[in-house]
Amino acid sequence: MSNVAERIKKVVAHVLKVDPGRITEDARFVEDLGAESIQSVELVAAFEEEFDIEMDEEAALSVKTVGKAKEFISALL
Amino acid sequence: MEKPLEMEQIRTLEDRDCTSSDWSKVYVAEPFDPTRFRDVSFDGKVRIGDLSGMVCDMAGLEKPCGIFHASLMDVTIGNHVRIHNVGVQISRYDIADGVCIENIGTMQTLPGATFGNGVEVRVLNEAGGREIILFNELTSQTAYLMCLHRYRPKMIEHLTSMIREYVESMRNDRGQVGTGATICATPEITNVNIGARVVVNGVNRLVNGTILSEPEVVTTIGAGVVAKNFIVGEGSTITDGVILDRVFVGQGCEIGKQFSAENSLFFANCEAFHGEAVSIFAGPYTVTHHKSTLLIAGLFSFYNAGSGTNQSNHMYKLGPCHEGKVMRGSKTGSFAYMMWPCVVGPFSVVLGKHTSTFDTGDYPFSHLEARPDGKCNLLPGLHLTTVGTVRDGIKWPKRDRRKGKKKRDLITFDVFSPYVVGKMIKAGDTLGELLEKTDKNIQEVSVGGAIVRRLLLRTARKYYRNGIEMYLLDKIVQRIEKALDSKNTKPESFFQSDPHAVYSNEWIDLGGLLMAQDRLFTLQDEIANGTIRTIEELSRAIQAIHASYAPDEWIWIRAACLKVFGIDLDRATKQDMVGILENLAKIKSKFLNLVIADAEKEFGEFSHCGFGFDGSSGEAMEDFRRVRGTYEDHFFVQEMKRQVQDVQKHIETLLTRLNECDL
């Protein structure tokens, strides 16, 4: 699981171009990490590629924090 | 019936300061009331109707009919007309009943006038080559053929000849003012036909034009307008310092607030304020509201220009010869700039300063954002589920201001259609191929000169797939419902197509009218080979295409269904239909929920920025709630949520009915 967390952190840091230190479990993608509309789309695409998964857009709407992303992705693996 | 004046009547008129170079050419209706004349100079042949009674002026005040302080030359005046204070003269006009003309300068028709008909307008390509000939019956469809299909020279030749014939039929040495028109405070009107109930008030100058109208639809030309070489359609309003030269304004348009336009066409329901247009083809619902917005050398429709939107058509090489096409439903953000040539696909959003050429015509609902180097970053399909797209689709038909009997431009309002969904299918295939071919180490790929992040190829393809499926399933379910309503229990007839329907894989947006490409080819051939010989015949042919939209759409859907789902509807079983219904319930709900989620962003934390000025953070929330309302209470959100519930209920009902049906 920690591997998943590390990979999520790497993807988020790369797509949103933020300091990995700011990417905590509680960090909200939009409000705390500054994900704009297009970046949110890129983030989902990057998660899909990184983990070789398909994230349903509607279901992915509930993923608002890094921690939630970890739960969501882990459930798909 | 007018009669020549009797001697006693002439003496009475002269006592009232009236003069004539030849009284024998002045005819008046009985009963003749000389008190209805004062200080009138008659020249040439003048015929005057019954001037008894009252007529309403510009402000709606009732005033006595009659002719006061005016010079008339070769004029026919109907019954119950008021003409008051003509500074120079009215010459060679036929003025119908109930007209009120006050405080004007010159109103004249010069020999051989065509009233704006026949004026050539250099549309789309400012350097020329796509000229449109103005005429009263010009439609968005005719103009599109004339402007865009120059590669069919025989068709253009015949079209030109038909229009020229029409123009000749308009040629007249006398102008017309229609019944009930009011004309006030206008220094110059030369060679302008003015339709019934038209209002011309405080206009600076009108030269060589026609103002069309219908009895129940008022067309208004207002304060400070200068218009030369123009035709204005029924129900339009042009006011407040607008400057027009070589311009066609269609039905239900609003142009005002010092907007200026030259060599441009505005079709049904366009709105243009403050800015400038040069050589544009503004198809139906083209809207520009802000200062510093220049629309130049472009094709637009269902378009909204952000403030400061601008394009260049001039590379300082061979002149202003570049042109751009912004397909229906698109928007440009504030200060969006495009260096022509470019093609923007339908329902797309363009942001930033684009200094490189791109063609995203086959990528509907796209997001086009300029990079710092001026190249275009493209995210295909992003705007399929944005609130703005859905709102636009709802609002356009509601905002049709054409209230008369005759709607000249034929418009297909549907957001999803074979035209757009066909492009989505093509785009999805291309994106899929790119996805397969592109190495994972490659960050970006080029699509039509725009750049797409490789990572997003799959996302974009998914967007399109959802949109395609929703459209097709929706249409198929409509057929199932129709069959169930008609108690049809023969599954093979559920999905039958009309024997007269025309199938084309490709669809065309002909100036707002969507059609199968083969319909266009037939139309072009019929014009080129002389089967269609007059403007009336052309109009009827285009109306027939408009009427064929639904059957042509259905035959296209049947073919698309086979391609996309692998389902041959002729062989669809009850079980297939159940599957289709269940899938639609899922996919439509998902679509609506994504739209709702997009709306929710408008209520997010960042949207509170700037609220609650001088107060606490709690007060910021309260300020936001009182000004913007809450997400839960917003009418659009509620409407979308209601639709989610309705879809589920509706599908459940249909499933029950289908299951009960003995197929």
C-alpha cells in the first residue's frame, strides 16, 4: 500500500508541479495543491497510466484528496 | 380614387402657403380637406389619399394627419398619413397608409435604385474571391453556398445569375414606405425601401438599403445609425450609433452601442454591440457584446465572443487573405486571439493567444488553450459535459426572436446530431490510433497542428465514446417508446427507416442547417444543372432538406449503431432493447452527474474569493450565499438532478412496458 502512496505522490508532484512535501494524505487536489480543471483531468489520466487502471469519471468525482485517491486506486488494483 | 384639384381647392391651398410648379399634376382624394395642408410645395406628379383622422407619432401620441411644411416631388401618399417638417424634400416615393414622417431632411429615390439589392459584400476573405450579392431573400444557407463552395463554379455561376435576376426585379425609380411606418428626425434617406410598421428614429443616414418587415414584427433603426449598402431583416433592431457599410442583417438581430461592421453578414438572432466586424459570416446566433472585440475574416455561428477577442488575417505578405472558421457553438475567452488560418471544431472553447495555425474541425467540444509559445494545447471532448454547453443548447431555441410567419434561415438547434457525433466517432478513431502508435516516452502528439498530451488521448477518446453512446442510445430509446405508444408489436418495424431518407456518413452544417452530405451534393447539382432556376425554387429545395432532418438522422443512427455497438437494429431482439434501455439509464445519468459536478465547481471554495468584503470569513460565506445562492438551491442544478431522477423513472417505465409487450 505504501508503494501505492509513493507512486501517487510521484504522479501528483509531476502533474501539478508541486513540492512533494506538500502532498499529504489530507491535501485537497484543488484547494491545497492548486489543481485546475485541466490538471484534474491530467491527474486522472496519469493515475490510469501509472496503475494501468480505468477510473470511471463519475466515480472519480468523489476523489478530492490524496488520501481518497489512495483508497480509490487501491480498490481497483 | 384621387382627382385633379379644382380651382377653389387650389386657391385655398395657396392661401395656406402651398405652391406648385403645375397644379394639374396634383391629385387628391375626396373628401378633400385643405386644412390638412400648410406650407407644402408640390412638384412633379403628386397623388394624395384621404388625410382625415389621426395617426400615431414615434412616441405613440395621436396627431392629425396632413402634410405640413414639406416639399413633395413625384410622390404618392396613401390614406391617413402625416408628413410634418421636411427640411429638403421627399421625392419619388410611394408612401402607404397610416405612415407618419416628421422632422426629416431628404428622402429621395434616384433612378434605377435597387435598395441594397445587388451590393457585393466581400465576406470571409477580405482580399476577395468569396463575394456575396445582397438581396432581400438572402438566407444563411444561400450565403453559405455562395461563400464557401467556390469549388463548384457552375453552381456559383447559376446562383449568381438567379440572384442577379432577383436584383433586377427590385430595380425601381421609386422607393416604398410600407403601411404604418414611422420615420422621424433623420437627415438623409436615399434609395431606401422601408417596410410596413418599420420605425426609423433619429438615424443619421440611410443610403441604398432595404428595411424589411412583417405586419406583426417591428423592425427598428434608431439613434445615430449610419447605414450604407445594406439590407435589414424583419424584427431586427439597429440603434445607438451603429455604422454599417455593405452589410446584411438577418431576422431578429440586435446591433447597437456603436458597433461597426463592413462587408459582413449577420444571420438570424445575432447580437453585436460595442465592437467591430470586418468581412465576417456571422451565422445564426453569433454574439459579440464587448468593446475591443474585433471579428475579422471569420465564419461563425452559435458563437460567443469574449471581450477583446481578436484575429489576424494579414501576414503583411500578400494582403489580408487569410480566413478562419469557427464551427457552431464555440466560444472565445477574454482576449482570445487566433492568427488565421485556423479551424475550430464545434462547441469548443478557445483561450489565450494562438499564434500558430491549427485545424481542430473534427474535434468537437474541445478545449483549446494557447501555450506561452503561441501553440495550441488541445484537449478534445472536454466540454461535452460542461455546464456552459448544456445551458447553451437549452437557451438557443428559447431565444429565437423571429416572431414573424417567415423564418428565412433554417436552423437545426440540436447539440448532438449526426454532424457532431459523426465527428466524435472519427475523432475517437483517430485518437485511438494515436494512442496505440505513440510510445509512452513521448509526452505530446500533434493533432491538426494542435498539441495533445499523450496521456490525454485515452481520456479524450473516453469522453467521445460516452457522448456517442448517449446520443445513439437516446435516439434508439425514443424509437422504442414511439413503437410502444403505437402498440406496435412487430420488432422488425420498431426501427424502420423512411424510404425517402438519404444516408450519408458525413453531415454538413450549411449555415445553421444540418444535412446529410448527399443532400448538399444533390442541391449543388440541381443548381449547377439548372433544375433549380429561381430563388423561390432554391428556397423550396432547402426547406425540403430541413424537413428531411429527422428521417435522415434516423437512417444515420441505424448505421452508426451497427458501427459503434455492432447491433443491427433490423435484427434487434427484445433482449437487445432491454440492454439498450438499461445502458441509456446508466450513461445518461452519468452524463448529467458530470454536468452537475461541473456546476458544483461554481460554488467551490475558490468561487468565494472576493466575497464578504470587510467582513469575517463566516460573512464571506453568507455574502456568497445571499448573492450567488447555494449549490443545492440553484435552478440549473435542481433541473439536472430532476432530470437524473426522470431518466431513471422513465427507463424503468419503458422496461416494464417492454417486458409486458408480447413481441
